[in-house]
Amino acid sequence: MISRINWKTGLQIRCDKFICHLSIFGVNLHLNMHPITVYLLTINGLAFLFNGTDKWLAVRQKSRISEKMLLGLALTGGSIGGLTGMLLFRHKISKMAFLWKFFGILIGQLLLLYLFLK
């Protein structure tokens, strides 16, 4: 299986069976992990960084990262990174509408995981 994800951030992932090649801004890493593990680590890292960046932008009253983007990262597998970023940076923890959506996604993912592992 070969999959390739290109973002404008300079991130590139290429997987052949169980070896993934990760390139971030020209730095190459060869990971002996399952592609799903590499994907989850990557998407959770991005969710964590986006939460931290949005908090930094909020403090400086700059243009922000949309809630759709933060929830989209959680929905595509980055809920653990998003939750960690929310708690560590104390970001979006008082916005009830956002929290309802976020924890709905998290509970849905936990239910799917339970059903998958059952």
C-alpha cells in the first residue's frame, strides 16, 4: 500500500507496507510503524499544534484558526491531540458550544473503537 499526503506545510508521508517515510521540511525519517499509527501520530500532533497556535493568536488578537478546522482535525482522528492542546494551553475550555461538539466527536470515536475491538 502506498499513500501520499501533501500539505502546503511541507509535510509528506509515503508508506510501503509497514515502513513509512516521513519528510518534514526536507528532514527525512524512516519509521518502522503501521501506516495507521503514523497517520494518528501526525493528525494528533497537528491538532495539538493548531490548538496552541490558535491560543497564541487569540492572546495577540490576530486572525484565528476556525473552529471548523479544529473540529475537523478532531473528527479525522486528532481528538487526543486536540484534547491535550485544549487542556495544556487552556484553550476553548469555557466555550460550551465548542465543547459539546468536540466531546460528541470524542464519544463517537470511543464508541467506534469499542465496537471495532469487541
